[in-house]
Amino acid sequence: MTARASLIVGSDGKSRCSWVGLDEEYTRYHDEEWGVPLLGDQKVFEKISLEGFQAGLSWITILRKRPAFREVFHDFDIERVAAMTDEDVERLLQDARIIRHRGKITAAIGNARTTLALGESLADLVWSFAPTGTLRPRPVAWTDVPAVTPESTELSKTLRKRGYRFVGPTTMYALMQSAGIVDDHFEGCWRAE
């Protein structure tokens, strides 16, 4: 496998992290959302849920289905998702607009219930695993960016002990990147400035 360059120059002349490629939705997501600090329990719950649905798939698949996910999961309102029933699960399994995976659907509902029983802020808990003193990745290949870190491993262990599902260390590192807990925009990317 050949290493992919760390940066790509878009049609607008801006250098971006190369995972964006030429896809317009990826470009918008990179420019407006990826790495922007995400605060609040509902927003963090949505991101955990979507990252769980992404496991084994590409993120662009989730981005394209995100409007439907938001619709069927009540904009990820934690109380409303926690109140979803077996009938809701069966209905969602028939909805081709989302990822129809029973385990992931029931995990999102179960994770909402776990969040309600948490006894603390989900966002604060997740952010408590932010690494200290990390450096921005230098222009190297994306294959050099870790998929798992000690912090994502500990976050995963903590969430699993509390009852969360589909929160493995790789999934949690993707969450940390997308939610701005770590900033993995490469040096030279316009968003890194």
C-alpha cells in the first residue's frame, strides 16, 4: 500500500488534509466541522452514535445519511432516543436511508439510556480524556497518523465500563479527531492556521 500525501490543494487554492479528496461534502465537513471543539451532551451523544454507525464503513457514507439519522433519532435528543422501543428498532431496520444494523441501532438507544443514568455530563467525561501537550501532525503520510492512542483506549475502556457499546479505541480516536478533542489537521492545511 502506498502512503497518501498529507495535503491536497482544492480548486479554491486552499491546502487541506488529503483525506478530503475531491468530494464536496468531505470538503465542507473538513472546512466547517472536523476538529472544531464539540460541546454539550446532545452534540457529543450524536457524534458517539454516528461514529458507532460508521464502524466498518466510510465516514462519507455516514455524512450522506446524517440527515436521515437525525430525523429517525429525533435530532439525537438523548431522552427521546432513550425512550425508543423495540417497535422503533424494527421500523428503523426497514429504513434504507440509514445503516440498518440491529446492533448499532440498539447500541444508540442503549447508549442514550446509559447517558441518562451517567450522573455526570457526557461531554465533560469525554473531554476529560483530552491529551495534553500534543503536537500538530507534520506533513507526512496519513498512514503515520495513529488510529488508536492511549487516551482513546482509556476513553473506550471507561465508556464500556459504564455500559456504552460501539465505542472501541479506534472509534473513540475518530471521535476525538472529529470533535476537536485532538487537532489532527496537518501543518500546511488552511484549517491548521
